[in-house]
Amino acid sequence: MHEMGITRNIVSIVAEHAKSQKVRRVRLEVGKLSAVMPDALLFCFDVVAKGTVLEGAVLEIVEVVGRAKCRKCHADVELHDLVTACKCGSRDLQRLSGEELNIKEMELEAA
């Protein structure tokens, strides 16, 4: 489960930016094509956050839909997987979104 390692990195990055302040909430963007399972991140988060400034924090995950632009007909295409074809039949797609894994914001407790 590579989500455990990803969660460790997320907790480390947020803790570093929190500078010893207690973290109440963390919001992530996770692309549906990123090969990262949001449920696994949620499962790992409480375990990894234990004993850190993130202990007890809420992890919010916003899933980002995969989107691409067809290089042949220039149509916008919603990607459900990495082998989706455009309605015109072309698979020559420029991916625009769906592979993200971003820490978007964190909420700290008032001092």
C-alpha cells in the first residue's frame, strides 16, 4: 500500500509548515487518475498523524475528475481511465487534470 508512504509525506509537509501549531484540518486534491486511493489515505491518516501536531485533525479529500483535450478534433474529453478515447476515435489526448495530488490548505487552531 503506497498510500502509507504518501500519507507520511503529507503529514511531514503539513507539520513542517504548521511550525508546531496544532492542525485542525487538511484539504487534499486527489486526481481520479493518480493511482492514489482516497479511502486508503483516510485510513492511514489517523495512524500516521498520531503523536504529531496533526493528531485529531480532519482530512478532507476533493477528487479531481480526469480531463483532456483531443489533439485531433480539439474536443474536451472527460477521462475515466488512462486509455479513454475521444468521441472522434482518437487516443491522442493532452491530459489536463486528474493526476493531481496536492495539499490545498490547512487550518490551524487559534493561538
